[in-house]
Amino acid sequence: MVAATATRGSAPDRPEGPDFALSDLAGYAQCDLQGDPQRRIRGVASLASAAPDQVAFLANARLRGLLADCRAGAVVLAAADAPACPVDHLIHPSPHSAFARIAALFERHEPRPAGIHPSAVIAPDARIDASAHIGPQVWIGSRSVIGPGCVIGPGCTIGEDCTIGADCRLVARVSLVARVVLGERVLIHPGAVLGADGFGLARDGERWLKVPQLGGVRIGDDCEIGANTTIDRGALEDTVLEEDVRLDNQVQIGHNVRIGAHSALAGCVGVAGSTRIGRHCLLGGAVGVVGHLDICDRVVINGFSMVSSSITEPGVYGSGIPAQEHRRWRRNLVRLHALDDTTRRLLATTRTKDEPDHD
Amino acid sequence: MVAATATRGSAPDRPEGPDFALSDLAGYAQCDLQGDPQRRIRGVASLASAAPDQVAFLANARLRGLLADCRAGAVVLAAADAPACPVDHLIHPSPHSAFARIAALFERHEPRPAGIHPSAVIAPDARIDASAHIGPQVWIGSRSVIGPGCVIGPGCTIGEDCTIGADCRLVARVSLVARVVLGERVLIHPGAVLGADGFGLARDGERWLKVPQLGGVRIGDDCEIGANTTIDRGALEDTVLEEDVRLDNQVQIGHNVRIGAHSALAGCVGVAGSTRIGRHCLLGGAVGVVGHLDICDRVVINGFSMVSSSITEPGVYGSGIPAQEHRRWRRNLVRLHALDDTTRRLLATTRTKDEPDHD
Amino acid sequence: MVAATATRGSAPDRPEGPDFALSDLAGYAQCDLQGDPQRRIRGVASLASAAPDQVAFLANARLRGLLADCRAGAVVLAAADAPACPVDHLIHPSPHSAFARIAALFERHEPRPAGIHPSAVIAPDARIDASAHIGPQVWIGSRSVIGPGCVIGPGCTIGEDCTIGADCRLVARVSLVARVVLGERVLIHPGAVLGADGFGLARDGERWLKVPQLGGVRIGDDCEIGANTTIDRGALEDTVLEEDVRLDNQVQIGHNVRIGAHSALAGCVGVAGSTRIGRHCLLGGAVGVVGHLDICDRVVINGFSMVSSSITEPGVYGSGIPAQEHRRWRRNLVRLHALDDTTRRLLATTRTKDEPDHD
């Protein structure tokens, strides 16, 4: 779910929990408080289930009907929804982002103490910052560098010549194969593989000849990489994600792809080799993008669409087909498979002198 | 492959192998035996390759032609196919399920003795039942509980606050990230990731703000989760699979999804966040379901279809397009991309007084 | 990227680096040299960035415009492009494959010494060739055999009854579950899972009954398996990849599939159970193939297409739909969803005596 807001001045200090006065939450999330400033809040919950010591939010118009029976301590909502809210509320132009800030106060981060677990296997010439946590059964190869504050979770494998910036978190079982460079605060979920060989093949008579993949992968600050997502390393130059790119689970990024800052790709998207995607792009679930294309900034591709030519105008694009009742779809499909023939026939039959054939 | 049968009374005792009299197999699988009850059976095989000491089955009408040359010791089949069968046979209304029961007698389960492998790393406050097997290079985090009879295979990582019911099997390299609860007899194949952060983002000006994912994942009894499948944990409440849900490989389940009992999702299906799928649903390969939908019970979605609105009637739905010869498809595609314009033109040309435009 | 060439006689000896005379590279890659045979070459790079001590290549006509400003030491190109090349060049009918040979001379392979890492856990009855490298945190099960020269990277799990031929490389975190047989020189990238249970289910009343998966997986010589790709083992017989099959990342191969030699499947392809794909086939990204089909040799399926019936003629097939501007696509979609009704109406209106309805 995605919501939009404008940034409202500099962020105030993070209050200390475990529970909070409603006024503290309002101040921290820069909301207008309507209600009891002293109310104690001990958690967050959904609109339907929140109790009087919990904060909920309303950002999706389809859930507006739940407001009347809401028992939350307070609801984060837009000004337009305030009159209908029977409980205390926190008004913000982007309720979702304000709620995200509040919810983060209640997130419990398991401690990951600095140091190297004795079961980890580290190359003698790897450099591990003293403040980093290296978990059980991790392997780190030659010449790799782990920055301050990093958490390298259990079962991760980090190959040769990788550099991980400050405060990155590899949750568990992540593989960086070789020549992968992460910026700061990069978050990678389990099973992701960065820096595997790109799919480079040349024909050699009737056989395949493997094309060496000599490039690397560069990931900008604040990127997030989903579970079981794969990002291949480049053939000659690098595969690049600029800062604040967000990839969901099971996304596949081919070699030499470049994705611009602040773009987000939903689950199961595939981007073939050497394509460039601009900044602030949104790709819906299961979108496929052909190789060697250029997609400009601020393009939205709706889910289940294929992009097979470059896009030079910002806007919304798509080619997904919603499912129909099977028998009806089957009949439409028969017509689609004969569409050119039928259209030609119909155009020929109906053509008039005023309307020449220009198909 | 899927076959249907009615349950026929209570299950008889499992006979002891390694080989069996044909009459024992017939009794165990509740088939009518036509042939030599004393015939020794030492394995199972396909209709085309089965030897005289093996059992085969016929459930797919397209394979009926193989019956004439079949050399199996016995064939499990429906009554209608019995007259054409040249060898002994076991008649059952659902040959596939009867064969599944027989084949299971020949499955060799590698022993996984109770106990914790010395290379496993277990948090001091995790609770491991004495009858569970914890394999090599496993990591188990704080407050997690492993039930009796579980097999946690090599390289699995189980984060904090997970609870695994009796007799679950995590084959190898499975990750449960945090707050994942499994029922009993859940089977999870390698590379699956349960409980990773859902893809929750809010816009914060031109940047992304991560929405904390505070919920968990709950998996019912007898579920099966395929290799490299991902199931994210909920944002506020849990992502839920009810009992006996079957997910194939590389399925992606977004946060807060709920899937009803006895539903099955084929390979590469993606279900976006907060969608509810009913009981006894079947989703074909690579189906994509948009977020925040409700799919009722007993819905079948054919493979390669997109579901982008809720479904309230049981039935079969689809939108997949079978491939055509490329040049023909290209011509149809040109017409499809101009379909509205062409249709408008044709309707305008052909419209008669009797048939007003209501498009 | 794929390029074609004919094999040109037997391969000459591999020259010794780290740097090379241009004439040595020309001889090794069987190119015609036009330029300074003594020029020292120290690496490879792209056409746009190559320096005077690097070799670049031109195989994609869209990059021809970069030739004029190229500063490379030499460019591998086709004879037709030679006149426009301002620097030394190496002429070859397949510049991509000739370049691949040259680039391989500059690939640095991290040493993986023979022997078993002390953190690996190996069943007593597994057989490991003395020349194989078994990396950290590897697990190898009973009766499995690792051939000479193999590299089993960190975190791999190899179950019971697997056999790995000479000179295979499992990069990291690969799982072979059980009964997986690899030929020689098979390369498998991280996160791949071979030999997991096929998705075999029979209906047992209102519940699912699991069908035992008793077969294995057989992979031919020189195959390459991408990151997070899954290949299930067969139900009764084996799932088979013949020699020199190339699978990209996140490909899903169902049980009992057979793929012919020299075929290549791009990222995110799914092939359902029991389908046979011929030799020299190419499947584009995200293609889906339904189960129980036969695809003949030398079939090309364009990306994002569904194949739902057998193909008996070599050629190019497809059903992918390129994305359009959203509002235009929405209007076309409304027409597509009513295509049969509209077509019937139009045909009825326009039908003449000379053209009877045969739809």
C-alpha cells in the first residue's frame, strides 16, 4: 500500500517508549491532535481491531465504514475524515506515512550484538568493522569489507570483493556472490542473491558458449531487496540500483540493468538485461520488461503487463487482462486469435468511399 | 495432476514391507482386486515401464493406449478401464489417490534421529522437544518452540518467536524470519521464506518511508509450501494459510493475505497483500491476484490469468492467451492495440435503426 | 544476448596472461587481425568505455554509432563493420562468441583448494573425490558422490543418493534434495533447488492426499542453472535436462519435465509437469508452458507468452501483449472482454450472400 505526503519541516526527536502519551505521538508524527493529549498508547492495530490503548489509521477509502464502530484510542486520518471519527484522532495529510512513523516506535528490534559468531568463517583478508554483527554460519570471502553497524544474519554467504556500507542488514541466508557493493542502510531479506552471473550466452555452432560476467552490482543507500529476489552482476560494467529503490520478493533483475532512485518494483517483476528504468517509477506485480530498453522517470506500469519498447513519456501504462468467466473468455479468445482476419473482412465489407483503408 | 474420489470408510492398517502381497495392497488402498491375491509387489512404476513385480496406475485418459502392452504386476484403474486391462488390476473410483496410498508404502524416508546436531546454534531460551531432529548448521532464535517429531533440516534459520507444531518437516535451507506459527505436519521445501517483511511503503515527499511489519504468519495443519516460495508476515495482523493449503514452488504471498482450507496454488502464482482466497480454490500456474480482493470458495483460476476484482461466484475463470505462430499473433496484436477505435468505426458504419448503440 | 557463429576448426591453445599481445588474442579467438599485432591488451570493456589497452566488441547494430568515438585497443566485429572502425580490430563472423573467448582469458577465478572445510558435515558413507573442494557449512548426505574437480560452495546442502560428475560448480547455498544426478561441468548458481518434491496431489474427498515423488533429477553435461531456479524431481521417473541446457534465474521446472539439449530458458519461465521441450529451443522471459505437452525441436517462444498446446512445427510463437498508455488500453480491454458478442453482431450485420457464416 502506498500513500503520499509532503515532508513537513525537520523531524522531531524520537520519544522513548515502551508506551507514549498521545501528544508525544502527535508531535513526533507531526499530526494535529484532536482529543486527550495525556491518553496512554501502548501499541498500534488495524481500524477494526484496535483497543482504547492503541492507535489505528484510515488511509483507504474502502475502510471508511469501519470508523463508526472503531474503539481505538486514536485514529490517524485525513482532515476530511475527522468529523466522522467517534474517537480521538491525529490529523495528517498522509495518514499512512504518519502512522508508519508511529508504528515504528512500537517495533521491537531483536538485539544483534557486535562481534563475529564463532561458527562464522571469515577470510583472513576480509575487514569486519568492530561494531558489526556477523551471525552464525556466515561465510565471508577474500577482500570483502563489512561496515560499521552492519547485521549479517545467519547463513549469509558473501563472496570475494564485496563492500557493505554502514548499517546494512542482511536478514538471513542472503548471498552476495562477488563484486557487490552496498551503500548505507541497505536491507536485504532472506534468500536474495546479488551478483550471480548474468545470463550471457553466445552461440558457438550448435552449442552455447558462456560469456564471462566481469562486472559487479552496486546498490545505493536505503535500498530494500525482497526475499528470494535476484540481481545479476554485469557482463562488463555494473548492474546498478540508485538510492532508495525498493524491490519486493521474487523480483529478477538482469545484468547491466540500471534502476533510478526512489523507484519501487512489486513482487515477481522481471527486468531483462541492459534495460534502464528511470527515477520514481512504479512497476506492479509480475510486470516483465524486455532487455535494452529505456524507461523514463515517473512511469507507472500496471501489474501483469509486458513492456517491450522504450517509454519516453511519464504516465501510466499497462497490458494486463482481468480474468473473465471461463466460457466467455474462451469465446473471446477464439475471436482474438482470428482478430486480424475478421477485422479485415469487416472493414472490407463496410468500407465506404469517404473512409479509405489506412490500416 | 489432480484426481477426485470420495473417502470410503475408515482407513485400514498400513501393511509392513518391504514387499507386499497384491491382496494387502488392495485392502490398504480399498480397491477391488481382480487377479492373483498372492502376487508379490516390490515397487511402483509408470504404466509404460512397470515390471511384473510393480504396480502402475491409469488415471489420465490420454494414456489408455498404453494399457494393451502393459507388463505391470497390477494396474490401479477405474472400473470402466478394467475390461481392456491385460494384467491383474485394482479397481478404485479414484485410481490416482489409491495409487498414491500404495506408492507411499514404497517411499523410503531417510532416518532423521532425534537430537540436536552439534553444529546447530540454538538460543538458550528456545524450547526444542526431545523427539525433534535439528540438523546441521541450523539456527534457532529466542523464544522459538520446536514441537515433537519435527525435522528441521540442514541450513534452516528460524528467527525469534516462532512456534512449530508436531511432526513438521523443514527439508533444508528454509527461513522462518519472525513470529511464524506452523500447525502440525506442515512440510516446507528448501529455499522457502516465511515471515519476511511485507512490502509496506508510504510516500514521504519524494522518498519512501518503510511501514513496520508488526504481524506474523500462521500456517494451518497439513499445509505444504514449495521450494523458494515466499510468504510475508502481516503489517498489523497475520498472514494466514488455513489447514491443508498446498503451495507449489516460487509462489509469492503478500502480507495479510488469507487462504482458505484445502486450496492449492500452482507454481509461480503471486497473491498481493490483504487479498482473501476462499476454501477449495485452485489457482493455475503463474496466476496473479491483485491486492485487497475477496475470492469466494471453490473458484478455479486457469493458469497465466490476472485477477483484478473480487469473485463472488464459484466457477472457472481465466484470461490467459495461448501462443500463436508469431507473425499471425503480430497481426492480431496490431488489431488488439486499436480495438476500440476499429470497433467504434465498424459499429458506426453498420448501425441500423433496430440496433441502437449501447456500447 | 545471443549471437551465432559456425565453429571454425579445432580450438588453439589458451595463451597465458595476465596480459596478451593482440596477435595472441586473434589467434586464440580465430579472428582476422587488422592492426598492430604487438599491442598489449590488459582487459576487456564496453565499446563506450574501453581504453587503448582493452578489447571491446560490436555485435548489436544499435551500438554501431559508438564506433566513431571508440578508444579501445581493438574491437571484435563483423567484416561489414570493419571499414567504419577507427582503431585496430579483430574480424569474426560472430563477434559476440569471439569476444566471449577473449573475455574468458581475463576472468579471475578465485582459488578453491581441494579438500573439505572443517565446518562441513559429510555422511560417513558419502564419497568425496580428493580433488574436490567442499566449502564451509556444506552438508552432504548418505551415499552421495562428489566427482573430481568439483567446487561445492558455502552453505550448499546435498541430500541422499546424489551423484555429481567431474568439474561441477555449485556456487553457494544450492540444495540438491535427493536422487539428483549431475553430469560434468554443471554450473549452479546460489539458491537453486534441485530435486524437491514435485507438486503431486490427489483428491481424497474434500482433502488433499500427497502423491509420493519417487523419481529423481538428471542434469546433462555443461548445463547451467540460474539463481533461485527450482527443478522438481519426478513422481515415478526422472526430471531430465539433456546436455548444454541453460536456465536463467527463477525458472521453475515441474516434475517429469524433459528439456532437450542446447535449449535455453530465460528468467522466470515456468514449465509444468510432464511436458517435453525439444532440442535447440529458446523460451523468452516469463513464458509459461502448461503440463503434458510436447514442444518439438527448434521452437522459439517469445517472452511473456503462454503455451497451452503441443507444438509440432519449428518456428517462432508468442502471445505477449506490449503495454499501452493506460487509458487507451482500458478502452481496448472493454472491447476485448466483449469481443465475441461484438464480432457476432458485426458479422450478422455485414454478412452477404457471397460470404456465409462459418465462424
